[in-house]
Amino acid sequence: MKQASQILIVDDNPQNLQMLGTTLRVNGYTPLFAKNGLQVFQMLKIKRPDLILLDIMMPDMNGFEVCEKLKLDTHTKDIPVIFLSAQFETDKIIEGFKLGAVDYVTKPFNTAELLSRVNTHLKLRTTEEQLKQALFNKDKFFSIIAHDLGNLFNGLIGLSEILVEHEPTQEETDKFLPMILQTSKKGHDLLFNLLEWSRVQTGQLKPVSQKIDLISLINLNLQFLHHQAVQKQINLISYVNTSVIFADERMLNTVIRNLISNAIKFTPQEGTVEISSIEHDTTIELVISDTGVGIEPENIKKLFKIEESYTTPGTANERGTGLGLNLCQEFVEINGGTIRVESEKGKGSQFYVRMPKTPTDITKQDEEEK
């Protein structure tokens, strides 16, 4: 379920705090309270409200001074501030707007007006945050295209020039052709992930839940990644014994392929990658385990966040963007599932993907979230 918006009420009058707190609480918001400017900044050290209702006339530090200090701090400057103003103070509101406030409400309060203004500015803030994230994602998207596809094409061109402009020996040809093939496959996978991820971000890709033969889907991916595993002498083993799962087949295939490929990437020579399944009451859990290098605890939380730009070379110096795991999370969650990882440095990793057994489970989860 969606978490209630937190609204910080700042007023030196206890009756106003009580009345505003009750009004906000019964209308689905979570009120926080401060009686003066000092308490505001003490509160902000432990909580970050979604909006602040700020009284103007307060002792020691008035509302204008509090607002100015809020807007000078990079951590609080984006929190919307609505002034609580007595009728005779309205001529000073222009000063408040210049300091960065977004609106004001006059005392005595009109409940409908107060709630309308609060709701409007919370929606505006949400829209602004979404726009900022979209712009960041766009920049990240183009950065990946420019950097990673550029590197791939440079490799392809360099290897091709050796074969075309020189007279390579059979030994050199046998060496370079597999490298060209492998680089082309990496380029294909990267471009596919980029396009799929962009379609998710723009809402163009919607899941179509269907009955999937999971064992067959796993085996197809093991065959597809067989050559990649053979190059590192890695054993690919499937213990999946559950044949039916419900999800969008194309999306689930992308998730499985990315997770197995990622496991191979971070597993050293002669290691093992295993795929198994655990059946729960309403879900099926896929487990992709490897005997690879593992992940530091502080880096696990970065794996699924594109803004963290967390990527490391594989055990054979394989390069990636980190976009694959972000895409996995997107695809799993829009199919009503969850994904998590357990890992320990030097002792491998286990990715857990839990998906619904039936389409009704997806519907139930969507309703709960609403």
C-alpha cells in the first residue's frame, strides 16, 4: 500500500497544532509537529516531510527566517512550504514567496481550502520528482549508449580491420572470428536491454500474463548461454522441477537470461552456476546461484539502482552497464513478483526471483498496492 504523505506542522499555538493534526490525520496524511524553528531543524535531522505548513508569527525565529534557512539547505530546499497566515499578515506573503514558499493559507482555517492546497502541492511535488527522475534516466540512457556501444563498435572495427587490411594467418583468423562473434552478441544484448528498458520507462511495454513452461524456458536459456559458459569452463546446472509459472514470457525470458549471464560473468574458471526452484503456497521462487566473487554488503543495495552506476568487471574482465539488473527488477515487479539478492564477498551470490503461480495472484497484488 502507498505510504501516507508526511506533513510537518509548525505553529507555537498548541490548539492550532491539535486541530491541523486531526484534520490531516482523518484525511489520510501523517502529521508531524514542531512548536518553533529550533524544533523544525531538529526534526529534519531524523525525518524528511513531504510538505511543511509553517506559521509566520513565532518567537525567536519567525516563519520567514525558517523558510529562508530551509531553502538555503540542499537537503531541504525542495520541500514545499505553505505559510499559515493571519488575515492581517497577508500583505507580507509576497516576502514569503520571494523566499521560496509555494502558497499560503489564512487563519481561521477553511478545511476544504487547506486540504485542497495541500493536495495540489503534494501532487506538484510528485510530478516534479518524477520529471527529475525521467531526465536523469534519459541522461543515463544516452550515457550508456555513447560509452558502451562506442566501445563495442571500436572493438568490432579494430578486429575487422585486422582481418580485412592485413593477410592474417589461419591461427589469427581462428582467434579473431570468435572474438568478433562474441563482441557482436554483447552488442546485441546491450541494445536489446536498452530498448526494452526505454519502453518500460515510457510505459509502452505492458505485461501479458500467460502460462509458461518454466523448465523449457530455463533450458532454452542454458542452451543460448552454453558457449559463454564453455569459454570459462563453467558448469551450468538446472534443478528446476516446477513446470508451470504465470508471467509475461518475453519479460521472464529476459530476466532469466540476464541473471544467468550475470552469474557466468562473475564466476571464475571452472566454477558453477545453478538454477533451482522453490514452490510456495501462491508463488514460485527461482534461485540463480553461483560460486563467483560475491558482492560487498554496502554494494548490494546499489545493484538495482541505475542512478548508482554500480558496475564492476567480470572475472575474465567482461564489461557491462549494470542496466541488465535494473531491467530485471522492472520486469519482475510489473509482473507482480519480487527480486532480491544474498551475497558474501568471495563466496558467491544467490538471486531470488519470486513470481505468482496464477494470474489471480498478480491481480490481488495490484489491488493491494492501490
